Amino acid sequence: MATTDKTIVLITGANSGIGLETIVAISKSSPDYHLLLGARSLEKGSAALANIQSDHGASLLSPISVVVLDVTSLPTIEDTANYIASHFGHLDVLIQNAGVIVHRPCSTLDNLRETFETNVFGPKVLTEAMVPLLKKSSNARVIYVSSEQGSITLRLDPEYPYKHVPGTEYRMSKAALNMLAACDRYEFREWGGRATAFNPGFCVTNLTGGEGKKRRVEMGARSAEDPARALLEVLEGKRDKEAWEDSGILDLDGGVKPW
């Protein structure tokens, strides 16, 4: 097993969108990290890394490695855990960024199954697989990239500006993910780990496909670089109280959103 004094950070769904921008932001911030770019295939991960190196080159300070990780595939989860154990011996930060919104025509049941498989079941299983490695860190942190769309409080607020946004299945999955973050926060206290749910706000991602991304831009969606910068601030300890102590969903722009 190789030894390292770097902070080991694993990010799922990191070949595009918020995950990719977070890889870039962290790598450019310091040489003290080793970043694991999780992608569902080696081809996608390698292409993303090549683009990062081409676009940012010498400004990258921390090393980046590609790992094949599909949160809905137990073999890739197990392979990733074994890789981290054999190469680093521990994991410091797990950023659960992978997520889906189902747009293809399908039944409600199929929509629920596909949405929850990626947005809830996969993250739960992945975290469980990584806990033994996280326990070997002196500063273990798990961040679930969730959404204020999963806030039950905001869903019932008549003044909430996004109350007409459709997507019951997606909202349900993010509410469940928020509960997972809350349960982890409670249970991790026993061994010194920390967990939080993070709201990236209305930004441009690949969740909505090409036309969806275009519509988001037209509606004033922010760049994925914004939540990436916020996640970096969390890693740097600049938002500790909000992230690990305050009750609610850590918000992109400061403070927390209600559960």
C-alpha cells in the first residue's frame, strides 16, 4: 500500500457539471489533495481528465486519478473501495454528486425506481462501503449534493419562488437523500465523522440534457463553478458551523435551507 499525506477526496459523477468543476476548483487550490474523479466508464472519466488537463494545465496543483464508479453498480463500488484501500489506505472526503432526473416517457413506478436507484440507494450503499476507509481518516467528511427541491418545508411554503417546478419523483428522492445525510450526521458522531447535505442552487448541469441546459441558461441558471467554489470552501474549513453543526441543508450562498 502506498502512503500519502495528502487529503484523499472521492467525487462521484465527476466527469461533467458540478462534479467536474469541483475537481478543477480543488486541484487548483492546493497541492495537498489527491482527487479521485469518479465516472461511470473509463472512457468518460479519461476524456474528462484530458479536457481538464488541456484547459487548465499548469494551474492544476493536486493530482487527479480516474476511478470507474457507478453508484448503481455494486461491483464498481467494491472495486473503488479496494483501490482506495490498496493505494491510499484511507479516505478523507466523499462528495456524493452523482444524480439523475428522468426525462424519458415512462410510468411513475419506473421513474421512481430509476430516480431512487441513483439518487438514494446508490449513495447509501457507497457510503456504507467507504465508512471503513473514512474511519481511518482524522477528518472524515461526507457531502451529499442534494437540492432545496427536497425540502418539505419549502414545498409547502406558498411564497417559495420555485413552487411550480415539476418533478415529484425527483423531489421525493432528494428529501430521502437529505434524511440520509441527517442520519449519517447523527451516527457518524460515534466515531468522529461528519456529514451534510448541500444545495447547489439553480445552476447549469447535465441533469436536464442539452435542451434542458439551454433552457436553464435562458432562465438565469448559474455556472456550475459557483457550487464548486462553495464545496471548496467547505473542504477548507471556511463554513464549518453551517456544514456540520447548523440544522438544515447547507446552501450555496451561505446559511442553510430548511429540511
